[in-house]
Amino acid sequence: MQGKRPLFFLAVVSGVVLAATAALAASASPTHRAATPKRGGSITIARIEDSQSFDKTNVFQNESIWITEQIMEPLYLAGKDGKTLNPWLATGYSQAKDGKTYTFTLRKGVKFSNGKPMTSADVKFSIDDARAQAKGWGYLDAAIKSITTPSPDTVVFHLKFAWAPFLADIALFANGIIPNHFAGQSRKAFYTHPIGTGPFMWDKRVVGQSVTLKRNPFYWQKGKPYLDKVTWTFVTDENTRELQLRGGQIQVDEFPPFNSITKLKSTPGVTMNLFPSTRTDYLGMNESYPPLADVHVRRAISYAIDRAAIVKSVLFGYGKPANSFLPPQVPYYSANAGGLQYDMTKAKAELAKSKFAKGFKVTLLVGAGAQVESAMGQVIQQSLKGLGINVVFKQEDTSTEFNDIGKRNYQLGFSYWTMDIADPDELVTFAIDPAGGAHSFYTGYNNPAVVKLSHKAQRETDPTKRAQLYAQLQKQAASDAFLNFLYYSPYRWATSSKLHGFYVYPLGNYHLEDAWLG
Amino acid sequence: MSIAAEVVTEAVIAEHRHGFRRRWYRTPSFVGGVSILGTMVLLAVLAPLVTRHDPTSQDLLHTLQGPTSSHWLGTDDLGRDVWSRLVYGARTDLRVAFLAVLFPFVIGTLVGLVSGFYGGWIDTVTNWLVNIVVAFPFYVLIIALVFALGSGTRNIYIAITIVGWVSYARIVRGEVIVAKRREYVLAARSAGLSDARILFRHLLPNVITQAIVFAMSDIVLDILAIVTLGYLGLGVQPPTADWGKMIADGQTFLTTHWELSTLPGIAVVITALGLSLLADGLADLLRPE
């Protein structure tokens, strides 16, 4: 999801996990004994913000989504590479020749945390409810025409047209399976304490403080989860989170700041994890401000930003300059997309070609208290000064900033994206298709040739041809400099070295059924 | 008769001035305050001479470096010289604070003079306005106003003026109510001097002392407000150096480079101490015997 706060995800795994988990555990603690998972114990995860909602079909905030994923699971999940899709609550599927009918076989012996078995009726109900959510994630299910249930363990999806991202869409957390008719409750009541097939089940929530889940005794993966309870707190101050981790009050610190990574790596009792992510950070340029509608101006700004210097000074080297609006962990990312890189000579040449050769004044929206944005903003301010572009800061609290960008009430502004599905379509539609609901990532960018490529790629089921289409699309988008692709950065999670098997997937989610205390 | 009244008034002022000259060096808080604040102001004024680096110029290859002969206090996360930013920050914050105290001082004093002198409905309306503003806590109102008006120094002046004038109005009004019954005013009145002349030539010089003393402690509040706003990202805008922004920028580095936030914090404390001492000293010196 695009974000400031919101974001999203889904994901992954299969048998690979156990092996990988063991490997990770082994790397965290070299003793042989530590590699065997142990039952029992509770952990606390301190996060940057509180959860907003547990309605997986409508919520766009990571801090909510990552909890719902412990309770509700979809039929398929994206794997550790963020690209492959593995069977989860389904064991497999078959596809009709026309590409419009998918038949899934459900896994046997899967039970909800209330002890009732999962059947095809629950699946149909769950996905019908998810796709009906017009303001939520329903748009990703738009290709579905109808769902039928010929037997208790068979579900058939009939599509309106061949749709390449279908399996990835089914693996979205919003398509997680819940009991038919919300287990007899109202929709609203159900999502205050949802029920699912996941490793953990609802325990309690203290609004504004914490959310606690406990072990689901009916979980279908034998022996899992290992932990008895997991509590999520929220601690906005990063220094406090770090101190709590070092003091043993919490076992997981969500997003320690870049500058503390090096120190945490050598802190005894702490494991500093950097997981490959699908996060890309951008500087958005709103084309409703006339200078930014000029492609030469946009190219000039893109050339003037020293991404390597930003990565070095703001991210302390823990990132990579971006060359495409797609991140490397997403399928069909093109390494040759040709995103413009730092070159002041070219920047000046591009600005000279524009109608604003003498420079202009532009406002940069910056989140109050957002240290990375503030630092990057000041670097960009200094770079653009060299072009005669006068950058003025407008500071707003981060939620106002997020809303203003969403309303296109800005000139320059920071935003980022992390993938929710293992397919580029979600981001491509959001970023370049003016009809995608976000005015091309809130920039107003509209290049019919690029939009046409995207539509073609959606219906192209041959992976090689799809890759070509997306490569072409990324190249044209980069040349249009519709967004400034700034950098790719890993997910940063500091954990207690007693905690094993905690792994964050490229889509941002983590599988707590694999986590255990040693 | 009018000449006599003016002679009386001037005698009162002269007595104050005389007392001031005689005792200032024997008032430790005044001497302390003047020395601390004087040093600060001197550094701020001579900023280009006492620093070797532009406070806004970045050096992304040399960030977060410890003290060296070139960078006395090291560099910050964008490779800017911390000493330069501290000194130029003093320049910004002191200037803004002094100017921010000037507007409420002038407006509040005038309102207090007029409402105290005339009384009646003018006084009623003024009191009513004063009570409304006083009902809100100082910082809450300032932050809310700047938030509504938008960040930047101009809006800081506006917000502080809207909130700050009431204190001066109250102080001056109280003084005027007492002073207007004193003989020199009655004398001036019966001599047929115009209201304006009585207000500005006779009353003002006698009631302004308390307002000046208060202004000194008010600057402390203003500096804290400006630094707070800078810290919240609502104050002086980057790249201009400002202590509040320095504290906020350094906060992320608290566990690795504590000095980035601590040094501007100490600067705020020292400045506030200097101003408080000065206010105390002035109050002592100007208190009628």
C-alpha cells in the first residue's frame, strides 16, 4: 500500500519456512541446542503506532494488517522471495484453458479457532464479503464474476476476463478466510474480535495501549505456534523502544532508526535484522502546479537529487538508490528501467529546456517530527538551490501531510509504497493509471501510452511477454520522471537474541507461528 | 501650575535614574544577567567572525563527526558545523524573541494606559478581552494559533502578540489606576493639560517600569515558545539554524550522538537563566524605595 501510515501486505510460506527458520535461528545463536524450536513463552512487540482496525477488508494500515494476518489466513500466500505463491489454506488449484475459471481444493483438517471446520461455504462467504468492500481492498478482486462451491472442499472462481494477477490477489490478506456469516455475529461486532484459522486467536485489546493474541489450539500446522501469547504495544519514541528492548521489557522493536542500526548490531542480547523489502521511497511532484507539469523541470529535479548521498547520510548506507518506481523484490522489476540519477550538468541542461529556466519557488511538504523526511528535505533543498529552484518547507503533522498528499493539496511531498501482493499490478495501477483511483500516485501524471501498456500486461498470461511489457512501461515512466524514485530500503527490526524464527517477508508481514523463545 | 506639575514628574523620574546609576553594580543578579545575556548577544551579533563555516552548508561526506580543529563541536547528520549552527541559532532565536516581545509590549501598554485612565466601558471591554485570553494556557494558545496560521516567523509574531499583550495591559492598567489619583496627575489635570499629554508625558514614564521588568521575564517565555515551536516543526523554517529544530533533528541520535540535542538545550537554559537574572536584577533596581 501507499503510505505514510497505511500500508499493507500479505504473504507466504510453506515447508521452506521451517528450514529457513532453523537457519535463521542458527545464525542468531550458534549453539546447536538453539536450533530446535521450544514451546511456551510470551513476547511483546513495540510498534511505532497503534492499530486502527482489525477489519482486514477495509484497513490500510500496516500496524493493523500485520496483526490480522496472525488470525486470518488466505488460500495462497506469497513466499519468502516475495514473488512465488505457495498453497496455504488450499492445497492446489487448476485453471481452465480460457484462463477464466480457477478451481481450488481446500486443505483438509483446517479448523477455525472456535473449533469449527473450515469449508468451501466459509471461503465463498469470506471472499464475497471482501470484494463487496468498495472503499477497501475490493478493487483487487474486481476480476471475479462469481464463486461457486460444488463440494465442501472445492471452490470455483469464475472471472470476467483472463486476469494475470489473480492468484496474487487471492493471496491478499483481505481475502483471508473467516467463518460463514461472521459466525452468527454482526459484521461490526465480528471485527472487534475476529475469528480465523491462523496460529493465534483473539485475547484482548486495551485501546490506545495494546493488543494481545493467544495461541490457537486448533491450528492446522501441527506443533505450531510455539508461543503462548503475543502482545503488541505502541511506543512512538524510538529511543524508548530501544531501551525497552535492551532492558528485556519487549522482544521486538519495530523500525529502529537508521542511525542506530550499526550500534544495535553490536549490542549484546540484541539481533538487528535487515530483511529484503518491497519498500520504495519517492518524492512526489504534483502536476497541478504548472512548473511540475513540465517534463523538463521534473527531469531536472530528478537529476539534481544525489540519491547516493541521501543513502549514505540519511540511511547510513542501509539502502540503495532507486532506478524504477517498482522495487527489485517485485516480479517484473526491470534493472534497466533507467531512473534518472544524480547529474547536475544534465539537470541544468534540462531546466534550460523548460519554460521555467530562471527557476521558481516550490513548497515541500514535510511531516513534523519525521526525521528522515526532514533530513532528506534539507538535502534536496540545498541541491535544488543550485538550479535556482527555491524550496520552501511546509511542515504538517504526519496524518495531515498524508491527507493533503491524498487530496493533491501539495507541490512536492514525500511518500512511499510497500507491496501487498506478489504482482506489480497493484502498484502499477496505483502509480501510473489516472483511473486507478489515486490520480497516478497523487501526481496527475497521465501518459496514455503507459496506461495502455499496463492494461495489456494485466491480461497477458505469458510471463515472458508480461515481463517485456512491464520493462517497457518502467522505462517510459522513468523517462517521464513522473515521480522521483529515491531509494529502496530494507525492513528494520531489532529483536531480542532469545527470539528465534522471526522473519519479515518482502511484503512486510511476519509469520509468528514460526517464532519461539530459546 | 502646569510647569510645576511637570517639574514634579521629572523629579520622580530623575530620582529613579539616579538610584539606578548608584546601585546596579551592587546587584548580583543584574550583573550576572547582563554578563550572560551580553555574551550571548555579542556572539550572535559577531556570528560571522566567531564561526568558520556557513551554518547551512552541508557536507554529506563528513556527517556526525566528533570535534576537530575545523569543527569545534563536530558536525550534525547533514555534515553542518554544530558550533556555527549554535551561534547562528542564537542570532535567530534572540532576534525573534526580542521582536516578539516588542509588539505585545507596545500594544498592551497602550491598551492598559487607556483603559486604566478612562475606566468605564473601555475598561469593561478590555477586561473582558483580557479574561478571555488569560483563560487559555500560554503555550496551548500559542501552539494552536501557529498551527492555524501556519509556521514561520511572521506567524510567531502574530501569535505571541495575540496572547502576550494581556499581561502588559493588566500590569499597566493597575499602575495607572493607582497613579492617576496621585498629586502630580491631579495637578496636571487641574492645570488643564490635554489627556494625551497627561497619558504620555506624565503617566507613561511612571508606570512603564513594571512593564519593562515583566518584558524581561516575558522574553524567557517567548524564547521557550519559539524553541518549542521549532522543535514541533512549526517555528523558524529550515535551512535557517534554530535551537528548537536542532534539538528535534538531534533527537533521533540521542543514544549515539547525545550532544546534537543537548548543546542547543544547554544554550536555551543559559539564555533563559541570563534573562531571568536580568529581570530579577531590574526589578530590584527599579523598585521604588
